[in-house]
Amino acid sequence: MTRKGLPGLTAQIKDKLIQQALERRLRQVEQSAGIEAPASLPSSAANIPDQFYQFHLHPGYQQIRIINDGAARLGIGNPFFKQHEGVAGATTQIGGKEYVNYASYNYLGFSGHPEVNDAAKQAIDRYGTSVSASRLVSGERPIHRELEQAIAQVYGVDDAIVLVSGHATNVTTIGHLFGPKDLIVHDELIHNSVLQGIALSGAKRLSFPHNDSAALEAMLTDQRLHFERVLVVLESIYSMDGDYPDLPRFVDIKRKHKVFLMVDEAHSFGVMGETGLGIREHFQLNGGDVDIWMGTLSKALAGCGGYIAGASALVEHLKFLAPGFLYSVGMSPPLAAASLAALQCLQREPSRVSVLQERGALFLGLAKSAGIDTGTSAGLAVIPAITGSSISAARLSASLFARGINVQPILYPAVPEKSARLRFFISCQHTPEQIQQTVLAVAEELKRL
């Protein structure tokens, strides 16, 4: 089979040539982003290059244009920013059509749950839609403390603090607590928010191979005494791969080397553990075994924002001095109320967690049997289907969408090109039939690619 305009070339060869051309052009753009400052300043503004003061010439924007133009040449539509016309759960409405949906963090179906909706509505009636101030200076509401105390209780720690953004929670916590005399060591697959926080802190940054506790131990043995404070940062369920660390082993290392340990539970709270209380419950750890518990309210807890849970000294410090909390408006009352209601529902309905875990295990087992590359996923909430190239991931996503299945591709540079994938988020509301039909469709479309 050949394509018009390139006689004699197969579709696969054409795709490869275009991909290689795109990669070369992207490297050129990335190199141009690091243009060194001239040895002497321009004698006048007339000599300043256009790319230094016009956004359409910014290297980042040029990179987006190159990717989009290349996709257009391959006949691949933009898979992003699809407009969902209702609650996005196991199914969703897009363009007036219903899809089986694997692009939602609504793991336990609490977003759209009547009790959660009602709690948000009551909070609006009582407090309005905004607290209209930083919590330190008149933005405090009872619903904030109720939510924080409930989070602290399920972690078995002194206190907690909620912030308006999950990403900003990591940035401001790490950026504020650590500085140039400190070291921060993280798993090589850690989330962007942690990296941004480290950059803000000015601390030295080192990474260790994914989930490799032995490598971390060797690193700390070599480096610990050269720094004041040292922080080790892990995720619980890794958002791209769906696996998790041997947390008790990392706790042992933390104690031995007298360092702080921070665990990002964005994708594990509500998912791991017998009753959904996260990786702590999964491994039967004490709350104090980890110094900084971080999580988000936008996944299983059906809200928006982030939290830090731990010792009173940690939480009080952040409340009075962390810029991302001190200088930000307090969390919107309906969001706080929704997350509190979701947490209460979770505690009353742990069966949702066991169903979610069963559905994830079913998807993973069927996918492996079908020869789909699921990487190191544990089959809890996040399961990748690794395709090996951004072009094939985008094409697979489009093919599945045409079959009534909505799942997003994860493309370079979000992951290395050879690790491009589709990422399936599993919900307790997915039926076994939906999962069976989905895995069958993925296997069939992969063969066509």
C-alpha cells in the first residue's frame, strides 16, 4: 500500500520519515531555546532579535506548532481538549455521543454523586462560591477545618492543610521548606510539580532509578553528610505507569540516614488499601512513618486542590509562611464541602474500592493475555498501553474514539518517544463487559497499526 505523493513508499516508511524529520526540527527548536546571551548588549532596541520579544517566535510555541503541523500531515486530529457535556465517569458525552470513558480521575464515581453534589450546593448557600480572601486574613471557614481534620484522622497524624491546587501544593511546600544548603532526592519518574518545587527551593537535586531503593541507599550513603536537610520524594501510584514503591523499605532508609520522606498520594488515596485509605493502609504503616503526606482532592475525592498531612509543626509552619497558601485565596467552600462529603462516602462505602480494584485487575489481566504492553502497572487505577511511538499512540487513540472509546494518548515530550502510550484510568463504575470490549478493541486496533 502506498500513499499519494510518495510513490514507492509504504505508509510505515512514510510515517517513520516524517517522525524523524519532526524529531530533527524539535531538536533544533530545543537548541535555539538555549541561545546564549551576546557577549555585549545591543547598542539599541533596534538590534534585539524578534524571538526575544514576540510570543509567536518563542521556542516553546514553535515546538507546539511543529508537532501540530506534523500531526496534520499524517492525518491525525488533535486528541486534546475534548469537551465533555456532563459528568465524566465510566461513560461520558462528547459531541452528543456517549463514549466509554477512560480519561477521568473519577475513580470511585463520587464526582456527580448526589450526596457530594448536595454538600457543595449547601456550602454555596451558606458561604457563597468564594471565601474572597486568604484564609489567614478573613478567608477561614469551618468547612476548611472540618476537611483538614478529617484528612488528618484518616492518616493518623496531627493535622493537615488544604490548598487550592494540587500542583501548587507540591511547588509551595517543597519550595518553601528547603533551600540551597539542602538536598532533594526523587524517583526518576516523579511528577512535574515536585520538580518545579525543587527548582524553586534552590536545593541540589538528584534522581534515582525508578523504585530502586538500593540505588537511593547508595546515594544517601555518599551524599547525606554534605547537606543540612535531605528530602526523599516518592509517588505512591505513579501517574504514567500505574506501579508503586515498596514503601516500608524506603521508610527504613529514611530512618537510617535521618532524612525527610515525602509521599505523593495523588493517584492512590481512594484506590489502594482494603478500605481505600491509600498506600499507608496497603502496607499497614503508621502515619508518622512518613514525614510529609501529600495528596490531591481532584481524584477519588471529587473536588479540586491539594493537601499536606503530618505533624503539627509542619502544618502550622506551612499555614503561616508557605507563599502558595499565605498569599492565595482560601479553597472555594463548595469544593471543600464536596471533598469532605466524598471522604465520608468513601468511609461508609468501602465496597467501591474493592470493585475498583477488581475492575483494574480484570483490565490488566485481559490486556496482558492479549499481548498489550502494560509496562509495570499493578492494575489498580492507572494502566498504560505502550505503543512505542507518539504517532502510533495518537492513531490508536483516534481509532478507539471512532469505536466509542475515549482514552488519551501520552506523547513525547511528556514521556520518552519509545514509551508513548495510551493511559487508561479505571473506575469502579466500569462494567466487566465494557472492560472486555475495550481490551478487545485495543488489541484489534494495535494489529491494524
